[in-house]
Amino acid sequence: MNIPSDLKYTKDHEWIRVEGDIATVGITDYAQNELGDIIFLDITSTLGDSIKAGVELGTIEAVKTVSEIISPADGLITGINEQINENPSVVNTDPYNEGWMVKIKLDNKFDRSSFLSDSEYKELIGI
């Protein structure tokens, strides 16, 4: 199970990579493995949308189930990975790079301490 140490994690199995005031968001290797083969992604947020942490960004449909993608932070949607619409399996094969889902321009009250470290996330998922 790949759990990179340079990312932060949520209890909803999303990862967040913060560079300056931009956060890149996706689902974890654990989440994609639990979902199984991903066959469709529907990012319902659009560029420029103002979002709040805990709000649904879209859904992931896998062979086993449909799951929500939840925003881990407040801010503005500045990027949507169009590649995942055309090739949703990239989330299975490369969840931390090519399989990213959205980019969020974080608002000023972003709090990194509300996220799990890699070791805390490993504890959460039992590895």
C-alpha cells in the first residue's frame, strides 16, 4: 500500500498536496483499492466554484459501488483533471499523480493541523 509521507490525508480517504496556496486533491491508494476498478468519475464542481470543506465535489463509480468525493478544504476550484473523465482507470494505476481530481485555491483560514499525517493515516486504515 502506497501512502506517501509528503501528503496529508482525511478520514474520508482523500489526499491533499499543498503547494503555496494551491491544494491538489485525490483519493488514496487504499480508497481506490477498496473501490475496485473505477469505471466513471463525475466531478460536479466547475472551475471558479467556491467550495467548503465537507461538500461533495463529485462521485466515483466503481464496479463495486459509487462513492462521493468530498472537499477537504475551503477555497475556489482552479483545476479539474479532465484526463480522469476520459480514462478513469488512471485513478487505480496512479492515484497520487496522474489520478488527481481537483485543484483548490485555499482560503486564508486553511489549517494543516486538521489533516492526518501518513503515519496517522496508516493507523486509521490498519497498516
